[in-house]
Amino acid sequence: MNSENRFFLFWLDIGIIILSILALLVYWLLKSTGTFSAFLNAAAISYRFIASIAILGLLPVLISALRALFKRRLTIDLLASIALVFALINQEWSSAVFISLMLASARVFASYTANQAKKSIQSLLKLRPQKVHIKDGDIIKEIKVDELKIGDLILVEAGERIPADGIVESGTGTIDQSSLTGESKPLTKQPKDKVWSSTLNIDGSLVIKADKVGEDTTFSKIVKLVEEAQRGKAAIVSFAEHFTNWYILATLIGSLAIYFITHNLLLILSILLVTCADDIAVAIPLGISAAIGAAAKKGIIVKGGNFIEGFSKVKVLVTDKTGTITRGKLQVQNIVIFEKKLKEKFLPYLGAIASVSRHPTAAATLNYLEGKKINIPKIEEINEKPGHGIKGLINKEWIFAGNKKFLIASGVKISAEENNLMEKEKALGRSLTALSEGNDLLGFVSFSDTLKPQTAKIIDELKELGIERIIMLTGDNEKVAAEVAQQAHIKEFKANLLPQDKIKVLKQLLNPSYKVAMVGDGVNDAAALSLADIGVAMGAIGSDAAIESADIILMKDELKDIPILMKLSLYAMKVLHQDILIWALTNIAGLSLVFAGLIGPTGAAAYNFITDFIPLINSMKLFRLHLKK
């Protein structure tokens, strides 16, 4: 149904509600004062007026039911239509009007609750600025955001939102990235730093060179994903729809059988009115949309309701090591200098070699030396052998830095005692860079990739939430993998894996009786994420590959969002199962009241209306959900 038709039917329902209330008030007022018959005879208000309102109330329900029938679908509106037709045939005018009032009110409330899901999208769209200031030489021009082009220099002052993805050209600012990551802690941005559309410049002034604009920005892609996700169906939604079809068919057959036995049309009318509640058909999709919106506010983008439901069933979690369990950046762990007299030479030589090397250990070394008062000598000549080591000429002496094999091949002498010290360090799962002056070994530095904060605690929490197996995959050697797994409280790991090996491991783990989730960076692990039942990409802000390949996207590069996601999924499914239970119990209670003769058609319509609210209100709890770490 297009938006124009929905708008028309919404206001038609409002009109039906107003007219129904007016007609019922007049009807009950005249009836209670004993002047109703005289009023009818005087034709001041006739049954035709009430009948007209009842027929008007039938129209929206009948149109919806017929549309569904043409598509070979049975809907609750079919039961409601039959109930209204029976009321009109039986000349239950006040009941028919009251039924129309209840059904129209329920539809208006359902429309209101459905719009709550759209509001989460609208609130996101409000974060996108409409006008921006760009620099054209020395001139500052104001243009519409839709007119921005790649390469434009955008001026963003304090209090303004950044309108495009780009690189800071000049200036310094404090940026709130919570609109994308859900993390309210501001970050300082300076020249050459990456910034993203919709984020807020709290303090400072920035000039940003746009590299992604319009629909290509990370923010626009996220909004589109959330919109599509809220239209997607979870298995529980499909179950509710299939069950509704059988439920309607069973109700019609049962009502027909009861009529042939009792010939009581009012009883059939009451049964149909109790059972024609469509609360479950609205409450479950509403809950899924609310859960997706709640996750998006925390920087967790779920691509569909099936992944909300699916993550609650995950029993096996497979995770990459580097950048997922660990920081993905080497840090200096230990420095061993073999003779104290060499200490004054060791760090300056180490800094000199690191300053010209492209190896990952070089960056870790320079980070370690930063702030230390060390005079780094000039290198006169360098020769690097990638993956092995580097030599540099300093003060007319060759300095060698690299792995043990490289130094031995370069003629460096390593004693048995020195070798033992190096092997003990390697046994801890650390990589080494040894340093020599000529043929004399000066010492070595050990490096390791450190765990992300609270990794072990997060892994333990996931186990408590129902994850039965957590398996770490890595291309590192067995010793490194074992050390990291032990620190992270992970019992299972696979080491020395190539990308294709990870695929083989996943294929062996997949099982139709449970869900397997894979957590990775979304770039190197794209194939594995696609193969898993649910692929989760971490730290995906600004990464198109991660956004495309994963089913669930964590905008922050933080492992602690995984238990938040698990808790959300479990809670959402708990609420939706509550909806089904509430619906079943209210139907049983309503039918019991009908068969006991305690309520007739009017009472059944009122009961239907009141109980319609309960599952919907229950699902709306998810809109108020505050996800806590």
C-alpha cells in the first residue's frame, strides 16, 4: 500500500472514531431517557444513520481483507469483516458501531506504534546538515549539502555537524562520533585524521577535504541499511504470519461448526470478535524494528530481523585474533642488553634503525622511544632485507638488526647463553629483533600484540550468556596463539592458518541445529564472514568492505559490543515470545467469557480492543531499551 492510501485510510479511521463515538453517545443517551422510540419516529435520528456509520466502519476492514484474498492470503481483517457483516445482518446496530469504533481505534494505535520505528530513521536523518560552508580560495560560500562535490574544502565550526566523509586539511577539533559509533567520548582530530559525516564538532575549527559525499558517505549507507533492515523479516515474524493463516482458517471452520450445532448467530459474532485481534501481527514486527533501532543508537548495525533472532541462537563464536582479540599493534615487551656498558649505544642504535625501517616492529620501537631523551645518530647507508632484517652504517660501523637467522648469516656471534635467553623470550609467544654492532651482539627487543581491554572478562561474559564454544583463528604460530588464547580465557584455537584454511574450519563447524557467528575485521575476513551463519565486522566505521560483507556491523573497534549485541538479541526474543504468550492467554480468556455467556458481541468487541494493546505495549518496551555495557 502506498503512502497516499495509508494517509487516506488513517484519516478515514479518525473520522469513523469520531462519528462512532457521537452516534453511540446519542444512542445511549436517548435510550436511557426513554425518548429513543419517539426520536426514531420523528426521524430526528434514525437507525439508518447508525447503520451508515457501521457500514462506513466496515469499509477499511473489508478493503484490506479483499486485497489480501486477491493475493491468496488470509488475514485477521477477514474475521473482522465477517463479524461486522453478521452484526449488520442481525441488526445489532449499536454493536456494529461499537465494533467499528474498536477496530478503527486499534488500527490507529497500530499505525502510531508502527511509526515509532520510522522515527528512529527520522532522528538519524536530522543529524545530516542541510547547508554547509566551503572554501573557494579566500572566499567562504554557503551551499546546500546536496551540492557538495568530492575535493571540496569544507569549513566546520564548533557546534556544527560534519556533512561528508573526509580528511582534516587544517585546524584542530573535538569530535563527538556517537551518531555513528554510539560512543559519546569525544576524540581530538587534527590534520591528516579521518572524519565522518553526521559527527559533531564540539570545539575548534576544521577545514575538511571531502572524499565521500551524499549517498556514498558512511552515514548515508548506515541509514539505508537500518531502513532496509526494518523492512526485513525474522523467522519469528514469518512464523506469526503462517500461524495467523492457519488460525484464521481454523476459526472460520470452528465458527461454522458451532453455528450448525447452536444456530446462535450472536454467539458466532462474539467468537469472531474475540478472535479477530491482529495484535500479534503488529507486535512482533514492531518489536524487531525497535530492537534494530536500539542497536543502531549504540553503533551496532543489524542488517535484518533474522540476524536479531539468529544471534540469540548462536552457540559457536569464531573470532579472528589480530585486531579482534588483540589490538593489532605490536608493543615493546622486554629489552635485554647483554652488557651494561653497551646500554648507552643500544637504544640510540635501535632508534636509528627503526627510523628507516618499514617493518611493524619499527613503529612499535619508535612509540616506545618517544619521550625518552635519546640522541639518535644519523645513518649513512642502509640495506634492508624485508622479513629478515636491516643493516645500517653508523659512525663507520655496520649495525645489524633483525631475526636471529639474519644476524648469524651476517657474521654475528651468538653465545649459548645469549641464545637461551632469546629462546625463553620466544617461548612466551613474542617476536624478537636482535641488534649487533659489527659482529658483537648488543642485545634484543621482544614484541607482542597485546589484548584489547577486558578481553578475558568479555569472553567469560559471552560464555555466561550461552556461547558454548569460542574458537580463535590466527595465521600466527602455535606459541603466539597459545599465549593469546590463554590470556583471553579461550580454550580452542587454530594457528598457522591461511585465509582459505579459515574457510575450511568454518565449514566443519556449520551445523543446522545451532548458529555459528564469525567475528572479524570485514576486510581480510570477508569470505569467512559471508560463509558463517552470522558475520560480525568490528571497527567498520569508514570501511565499505566491512559494511558490504557483514550481517552485523560494529562501528567501534571494541569487543565489548558483542555481549551487548547478545543481550539485546536475547531480550528482544524474550519480549516477542511474551507477546505470543499474551496473545494466546487473552484469546483463551476471551473465548471462555463468550462460552460462559458473560459477554456478548459488544463486550467481545470491547475485550478485543482492550487486549489488543497489551502485546503492542509489551513490544514498545524495546523502544525504551537502554543498552548498557
